Amino acid sequence: MTMARAVAILVRTGLWLRTAAILIAVLPMAGAAAPVAYRLGAGDTLQVSVFGEPDLGGKFTIGADGAIGYPRLGRVTLQGMSAEEAAGRLMAGLAGRIPAGHTVSVDVIGHAPVFVTGDVQSPGRYEFRPDMIVLELVALGGGVRRPPTLNSNAALQLLTLRQELADQKLFRWAQRVELARLQAEMADRAFDADGLIQSGAPVSLVAAEGAVLGRRREGLAGQIAALVAQGKALDEEITSLEASLRLHDEELALIAQDVAATRQLADQGLTAQSRLRESQRQQSGLKRDKLEVQSFLARARHNRIDIDQRMSALRAVRAAEDALALRALELAIVRTDQKLASLAASIGAASEELEASDLRQLPATSFTIVRRTPSGTQQFPVHEHARLQPGDILEVDRKLDAIPPPQAR
């Protein structure tokens, strides 16, 4: 079959939109702009963490007013901010309420869903992801509905197989990029984003995995830096306590001399026994103070050892996570390669059975978004590359009623 004929089948049988979505995701775009930081919106679920303050962490959902209900601060407006800006906003609000140096982190762990209705194969609710466009949501909905045609079963089977092959190729690229990210993290080396893109990896996938690697490294580095700072403070405390013990030893040596001299005078009747008892009380008090300082020193040294163990545990846990993820990913890659080979063989067999089809020109598909805003619900037409927002309802109209029924040959 010629390429022109294959394209004609895609355009006129209704699968063009699904195929376009895959091609847009798979083919890297030359000169693509750097990804824009995601802006928080109503319905987003945030994971907030405050170092050393577990009561201030947790999951919070941004309400219709663009704010979250946060402990100690009440309603805090975060809509329109990036995750980093939201963390800064909470940090500023908590200033003076938590110890200096305690950091706040904000991660987006969920979004309001998006919906697709109208002339799609599987209308309904779908998970939103940042930078989602109309084509992608329509592809998730199974593509636009196809009008009744006289296409042969072989043609439909071929189109389905090619679509599945394109999906699997995109999935295989995602696995390759994730594998490169895991290997870079385990070896503590740079992520070769340029090399992946030059080899054909989609820019969006490379950028996403690079961002994941950056966040994971920043998170681990932040935790290690906090522990290092605590360790430094404990080192200073230990040094101070050791110096205090030396002073106590010097004072105890001096007062021991005073007690001995006073006892000698008291034995000779040259001074009162009360003066001897007073010197002995001072000696006992200094010994109690020394024991207390020794207790503080032992506790500080124990805490210093605990800091070192926690740093080692952080690195060990991260290494174990990466090892498990790498093992699972390598198995998944083998399975994907096997499926790709099977699909390629099936496509070859279906191509041989393809017969001529009754292909007709179809009306252009239109897209409309229904979006809830603080001022009310808005409805407006969009093009297929328009970006979606969490909570959007996409209406797809292929004008199937205007298509005449197929005529048998």
C-alpha cells in the first residue's frame, strides 16, 4: 500500500486525530520552547512538607476560591502560583512561627479531572496532566467517532494495529528515557538530555524525566544539607561542653585544696566546723554540676551519631528505591520489545489483506471548551492544539448528521 493511500485511510476513517496525537508526542519539535512552570489551580491536590514540623505537613486541595485551609495560617491563596512560589508563600506566612532554617516544600500530587463529550469513542472523565492539549484528551477518549463506511475489516484492523504500534513506540521511548534517568541517578552523573533528544526521544518526555531527576536530587540534597547543619550545631555544642568539663575539673581541684586546708585548720581548732561544711557543700555542688554537663555531653554525642546514621539511611533508601525501579523497568522494556515485534508482524499480515475502501471527505471537527472560572462558567471554541486546564469539559462535534450514508458499490 502506498503512503498516500494509508494517509487517506487515516483521514477519512476517523483515526487521523488519534494518530496525530501520537505523532505530535513522538516527533521532537525543532526549536521547542522551554517548558513553562505549571500554575496551580482549583482542584489541585498539594503535598506540603515542613522539615521538623510534621503537624504542618499533609495533603491540601485548592478550593474554588483558589486557596487552601492551612494550619496556623487559615485560608492561603495559592492559585496562579508555581509550586516553588507556593512554598515561598507558606514559608513567609510561617516566618516566626517555626524555627529558622526549617524549609517548606510543595509538590502537586493530583489535579481536577478533565472531561470529553460528544463525537468521541469513549466520552467520560480522564486524568489531567500539565501541558495537556485538546488532541491528547481526544486520543485518550479513543479518537473521534467514525461514521459508517464500507471499509473492509482488514483496513480497520490495519489502522488499529498501526495505532497500537505508535502507542507502543511512544511507550518504549518513555521507558528508555526513564531508564537513562535512573542510571544517571544511581551513578550520580549528569542526565544526557541532549543525547536522548538527538537519538529521537520526544523533547517533552526528556524534559519531564530531567525535571523528576532534578527534584529528586534537590530533595535529597536538601535533607542532607539540613542534617549537616544539625551535625555542625551538635559539634559546636560538644566542643563547648568539653570545655565546660575542663573548667569544672580545674575548679574541683582548687576546691579540693580548700577543703583539705580548712579541715586541717578545723582539726587544730583554728576555724569553725561550719566553714569546713560550707567548703564541702561547694565541692559537692561542683561535682553535681560536672555530672550534669557529662550527661549533656553524652546526649549530644549520641545525637551526633544519630545524624550520621540518618544521612547514611537517606542515601541507602534512595539507592534501594532506584535498584527496585530499575529491575522492574528492565523487565517492562523486554515485554515492550516483544510486543513491538508482534505488532510489526501483525501489521504485515493485515496489509496483505487490505482491500479498497469507500472513502469520503468528512466535515471538519470542531472543539468547544466549557470552563469554570471565578466569574462563572465560560464556553468558547478552541483549536486542536489548545492547552487544557484542570476541570475543563471538552465537547467534540464531528457533524456526523451532515454525512450522507455510504453507497454500496
